[in-house]
Amino acid sequence: MPAVASGRLHLRVAFSRVEGKEVEDAVHEGVVVALSRQEAALVTETTLDLLACIRLAWLDVNGDVVPGETYARVLACGNEPGSPMRIRFTSVPDESARFLADAIEKRVS
């Protein structure tokens, strides 16, 4: 993951599983603890299967949703609940891309 932001990175997200074209009603919470433009390390108590698709809503420092829905696929699962899992972004709208670029810039520089 080039240009990785980590360390004290703590980006809150709300996410739902995606099956085909259907997004589940349940919304789960998680925290991104490492980030690049293509991938992230997500920590959540929710169990996700390898290669599962998820829709993410990024939350700003006030807990407000950042405009745009980001989609990702689970590439590696943690061994235990609460351990980081690696996700790869499959669709990132411009608003979310700017939010993520700002988060990376603040942590890398």
C-alpha cells in the first residue's frame, strides 16, 4: 500500500454488506487504522467473509456522513474478531476520494 497513513489514524465508518445488487439493511460500525488510496485496514467486531463486498459511509470528526458511498471488497480477514482486515476499494466517488486524500496527507506528512 503506497502512501500509507497509519499510526494514530482512526477514521470511523458505517458499512453494510452487499450481495449482488442488494445492500443489507443492517448498518455496522468500524474504524480504519491504516489507509492508502487503494486499500485500508478495517477493524470491526462484525464478521466479514473473505471477498465480501461492502458499502462504506465515511464519518467525519463530528460523526457526520461524508457525501458519496465507497465500495470495497475484503481481501484478508483478521484471525480474531476486532483484528484488522484488509479491504480494497472498488468504487470511490470524488467526495470520498478528497476526504481520504486529506486523511492520508495529514498522517503521511
